[in-house]
Amino acid sequence: MKLFSILIFLIFSFLGFSQDTITATQAKDFIGKEIVLKGKIASVKMAGEGKSTNYINVDFAYPNSVFTVVIPNYALDKLSFKIEDSVGKQIIVKGKVQVYDKDVKQIPQIFNPGFIQVK
């Protein structure tokens, strides 16, 4: 009986930590939460002269974007792909969904994700 109780506890503990994958359009419902998002890269914007951030718009291109991955310049070398060559590819990203307070459109985003994969 004790073994059965431990097994049930472990199963429910694992289920409690499991994370579903969401889409770009669902991101607005997960502000402040850690998520895994999967979608297609619709457009990118590389940091211009004197700028420090790069943008990947998922599923819808700017200005119709519904979700953006924000990558600072200092993190570019750590990526296994080139942002500028990634349009049309599949992306999986993990991080906390936030909204930049000065963004009039309040587009959900992940800033400097903990995990990012492009295929």
C-alpha cells in the first residue's frame, strides 16, 4: 500500500509540472506564466544601428503580430541559427510571457528565452 501511495504521488507530481505547448494566438492568456510556444516564424526585425534588440514575430508578421520573441544582441552568438535566415521555419520557444509596458498594442512576448529551437 505504501508503494502504491508513493507511485500515485509521483505521477501527480509529474503531471503538475508538465507543460502544454501553446500557440501564438493563445499567448495573451498566459501573461506572467512560463510557457512553451510553437509556431511559424512570420517575420523578423534585426537591431538597427545603435539598437540592442532583435524581434521574431510568430505566426503573423508585423504589424499584425500576436506574439514576439525578443532577443538582445548579446545573446545572438548563443543561437544555433541566424535570425535573418529563419522566416518560414518552425520555432519552439520557452520562457515567461510578458508585455512591454510602453507597447501601445500590448503584444505578448518572451524576452531572451531560456530555450529556443528553429527547424
